[in-house]
Amino acid sequence: RSLSPGWSRDCRTRVGERTVADPGELLITDCRLASMVPGGEPYGAVEDGAILIRDGRIVWAGARADLPAHQATATHRLDGRWVTPGLVDCHTHLVFGGDRSGEFEQRLGGATYEEIARAGGGIVSSVAATRAASEDALYASAVGRLAGLKATGVTTVEIKSGYGLDRDSELKMLRVARRIGREAGVRVRTSYLGLHAVPPEWKADRRGYVDLAVDEILPAAHAGGLVDAVDAYCEPIAFSTAEVGRLFDKARTLGLPVKLHADQLSDGGGAALAAKYGALSADHIEHTAEAGVKAIAEAGVVAVLLPGAYLMLRETTPPPIDLLRRHGVAMAVATDCNPGTSPLASMTAAINLACVQFRLTPEEALAGATRIAARALGLEDEIGTLEAGKAADLAVWDIGRPAELAYWLGKPLLARRMFGGVWDA
Ligand code: DI6
Ligand code: FE
């Protein structure tokens, strides 16, 4: 790609292991901004834009004509390219052992996801592979999938536990997620997903397993600084609202926010439960009825739409998008990257699928992958728009208009990614 001279200069300088702030500012110009700041132009668009960056943060973004006095020591011209906030994947299970391509073949042959799960496959087969894997192996395979997300502009990713399901293996998964946040060039938020499935050794005593998850594993993971939020899989094949309620009560005493896999395969009152606990998000919600939509609207819970799982399971009941719009529920879009129901490692593909399958507008879907996804992680003051004060996490695209991010399926569109003020190599 032909990029302007000066492109390679960062506004930070790497000194050995450390990255130190350059005394000056970086000016990014000759670009169009999809700032995703609401209330103005579609996409918060600015035709002839500029961004000033200092010490890893945006200090100013707007129309070049309004650029204030500055001390830029470097200027990067983007040859008219579009810049968006770095994309935010707010629901993934990026860390796991093995894969489930064999079950995929079984499902293509006619078996259903629930049948496979009830017969002892499904999540539990990923648990066996995850328990057997070393931390290094889990890290390497997760970073392989992360490459797909980063190549589609992702700078923040949420990563859940939930394939360990015993104390050591859950802590192992969460440590790998933290390591990704330190070493892999993305911001990571972790979620403890202990109530994902009942592990085989607790099959005869599910109450005992819930006790262990609530009273021992979550507190240990929290004490180790490994948990940013608490999640659960609320579904007849997984955990009941009463069981999830016990976990959420514990999260509350620990001061941790909650989120929920809700009403994916049936309306089991998951959205209402998320609302009751003031969750950050209610995720999936394909089968949520109007009462549940009203409840999350009133509680300010973000709806996280996961079109990859909908596609892979050949679901036919989409989330109630019109009701969500009518009640003013903010909608995020995420990959749900996981080995069973959503082996999807592309954020632009998730955007496309949200538009094609759920009929989001391209602007709604891009907001769902930036500003709204940031809110679903409690990071709305930190990331998700191109605005002064936010982290300098940017995606630069080879597109003529923002809707192309929703239109192409599989075409590489990213020209460059900046994370924390530093361009990728
Ligand atoms: N997210 C999940 O956690 C479950 N479904 C979903 O969309 C199960 C994932 C799995 O089968 O491994
Ligand atoms: Fe999930």
C-alpha cells in the first residue's frame, strides 16, 4: 500500500521493552472521520478531518478547518482514508482448547446443538480440551484467533472463562486472558463465566457445583485480580435464573458488574434477570418477549447481538430488533467467538451478519461495534468514539464510505490500526 512519508513515525518511541511518550503531538490529517459521536451527522462523519494525539490519547478530533494551535512534531497524512474508533468486540470466548469441527459436521448431518449438549458433548468437550492444554498453548491458539479480530480493526476484546469449570482451570483461562491484554496489542476485559455448564465430575450434584463456583472459584479469581465482570449462561440446558441469581448476589457483594447469556434458545426470563441486577448487558436475547425488552430498557442494560451464533445454529427467530428500537435499548454487536456456536474471528463479518440477518442499518451496526460495545463493557468514557480524552485506538480503512464496512464479506478493508497511540507494524 502506498502510504505517505512519515507514516512510520509513532507519537511514541519504543526504548527496549518500554514505550515512552514523545514530547510532542502527532497530527493525523488528510482523512475522513466516522467519529461515531451521536447527535450530528450520520456516523458522526467529518469529511476533512484531523486528530491530535498525545501520550496515547486523543487530545482533539474534528474538522481540519477548526484545528486548534498545537505542538505536533509529526504529521501522518492518510490520503483521504476513513478513520473509525478501534472496534470493540464485547462478547468472546477467545481462550479455549481444541475445536469442535466434529460436532459441526454432526450438526450438518442433522443433530441439534441441544442434543449434542445433552449427550455429553458441547461445552463439556471443550472443557476437557481446555483443562488438558498448557497456558502457553491456550495463549498461542487464542492469539491466532485474535489475529482475525485485529485484522478487522479490533482494539478492545472481552474474553470469558467458562471452559475450565474447576478452580485451577478457570484461573488458568483468566490468566491467559490477562496475558493477552499485556502482550498482544489489545485492551482486554475479562468475565468469569463459571456457570457455563455443569462439569462431568459434578453431574450428580449441580447444587454442589454452583456452591463451588459462587463460594470458591469466583472469590479466588477476584482476589487474584483476574475478573472485570461476571457472566452466566442462563438457559434450560445450562443454568436457571435462581442459580444465576446466587452468582449475581455474590458478584454484587464483591462489587463486580454482571452480564448474561439470556434467552438465546428460549425465553427463560434471562433479560428480566439481567435488568433486575442492573447488568451491563443482556446478550443474545433472540427469544426475549416485550416484557423483557421493557425491563432492560428501564434498567439501561445494553442488548448485545450475536449474529455468528444465530448463523451457525441456523436459528430462525431473530432478536426483537423493532421492540429494542421502540423501547430505546442500545444495541451492541459482537462475534461471540467460541468453538461451539460461533467460530467467528472477524468483526466486520459480525457487522455484516447483524445487518443481513437482523436488519440493523450499517450505522447501527458500526455504533454497535464501537460506542455501544464500549458501554457494554463499562468503558464508554475510555473508548468507542473519536473524541478528546479517549484512548488513541483507531482503525484506518480502505473504503469509500462507512457502509462498506457492513457490505463486504471477507475482503480485507483495514489499512492500519493504532492501539494506544502506536501504529501496528
Ligand atoms: N455462547 C455460549 O457461551 C454458548 N453459546 C453462546 O452463544 C455455548 C458456547 C459453546 O457451545 O461452547
Ligand atoms: Fe457466548
